[in-house]
Amino acid sequence: MAIILRLDRVMADRKMSLNELSERVGVANVNLSKLKNGHVSAIRFSTLEAICEALHCQPGDILEYQKDPE
């Protein structure tokens, strides 16, 4: 199983740059870049909440569960 991060897609839909999201959320650009590219193993709920508020979306718009093929 895997959790797929769709932050890049939501940002593109909202036409928001990584720098703009970083400023709105208050998280370092480098950390958001890692999140956007799927190079993280965890995310704080407070960060997820701030991202959802800035992008006007739901957590399910950013996170997707994908079952491993059997």
C-alpha cells in the first residue's frame, strides 16, 4: 500500500507557486518541495490544515491511498 501525494496537482489547479504556498502556510520552501515531490514519510496535521486552508481544498484532494497490486 502507498499514500500518494497530489499536492503538485492541487497547486497547479489553483495556479499557486511553491513560494506563494510557503508564505501562506508558514513552512519552509524546502520542506514543501519535499512534500510536493513525495520525499516525506509524515506530515503534521497542523501543516496539512494550513495547506488545505491556503489551497481551499480537503485533505483527500492532496492525499490518495493506493493499494499495492496483488
